[in-house]
Amino acid sequence: MTIDSNLSQASEPDKIYARLRSVLEGGAFEIGDMFPTETDLCAQYDVSRYALREALKKLEQEGYLSRRRGAGTHVLSTKPNTGVFHHRVGSSGDLELFARGTRIRFEGCEVIETDAMLARDLRCDELRRWYKLEGIRYDGDRPFGLTTLYLDASRISAPNPRQFDHEPVYRWMEGAADLKIAGVSQDISAVLLSERQAEIFGETAGAPALQIARRYFDTGNQIFEIAITVHRSTDFVHNMRIKFDT
């Protein structure tokens, strides 16, 4: 690997940061891959653990890596964060373009039942069973949203998370549950990143974020899907167009 000559006088953390970033951007890893352990990296690059941790911290902050206690370090992106994601919504067609123009990687699926607190947060009935899926949404290979998805478990069998890569989930639900979507409501809230969310984003717990909650209704005005997505406030803008009757 070639190191830029400008780094010859750089600090040890900066040097190992540049080398690891070059490896990530050079295609050695794919998104979702497990990154080597600190012990392996220290031995491979002959660096101190302090320098390595400083480099990994910077790569986290820039969105390349996700480091979580007990789960190790995973590759989130292989390209630098190049700007702000603008999510424009003015019609149902825009929602479909958003789903098909980005992708979401879900991890697992579990069945939950809403207790009083969760029902209040989701704005749905208590004691309802849902399939709960959690995933990361990407623009290309840049992560920009953390999504928690709830699907009405009384209408469908357990879904395969791979089905929702680029397809709007509510369109899949129409076929799987033999229903017709009639509308969607949206709440936008200012929130603070939880410790777990901050770890995934490479941010500090308590950092400001934007939460978008969407509830999908069928023709009987029953909620069949709830999607709650959290975005970093620093690189996400939600734009909504409103047309006036003339």
C-alpha cells in the first residue's frame, strides 16, 4: 500500500487512520463485513493500541465503521460522506422513488406485543402483535437512517428481511396480506440519539437527531405498518411540497 508522502510527518493515529481508510475505500471489504479486531490490526500494522483506537474513532465519526459492544466492528460504508441527503416528499410516488432509490439492510425479525408504553409511543392499540425488524438505510453505500419497522403479525406470516431491499414494504404488504393501502400519516420529531443509535452512527449519545414516524392505513382505516426512522441532523433534510387548490 502506498502512503502519501505528506503523511511522513503525521502523527501515528493519523497515519494508521489514512491506511485503514485507504483499505476501506480500496474495496477490500464490503458493507456489512466484520472488521478485524484491535489485536489483529495492531499486529498487522505494528501500531500502538492508543493510535489504533484514535483512528477507529475517526472512521466511526465519518461513517465508515460501526463499533458496538459485544458485536464487534462492522463496515458501514466504503466511501466518504459527500454531503447532505435531501428527502423530498410531495406525493405517494415520491415515497416509492425514495424506497427504490435507496436500500435498507434489516437484521433479523422478532414478534412483539405492544404494552401500554409502546402502544402510546407507536400510537396504536395495546396487546397487538407485530413483527419487528431493525435495519440501516443506505444511499448508495452511505448509511443515513436507522429504521425500526413494525408489520401487523395478525395478517402475515414471518417476513424475510431480504424481501425489502429496494421494494416499498407497504407494496409487499398489499400482496402478502391481501389489503389496499389508503393513506399514510407522518410525524416528524426532534430527538436525541440513544447510546445504541449513536454507536451505529459513530456519534455521541445524546446528539440531536430527526425522527420520522410513518403509519400506513388500509381502506378500513386500520394501521398495518409502522416505520420509525432516525436520521442524523447534520446530513439529512426533509423537504415537503404542498400544493394549494386554485
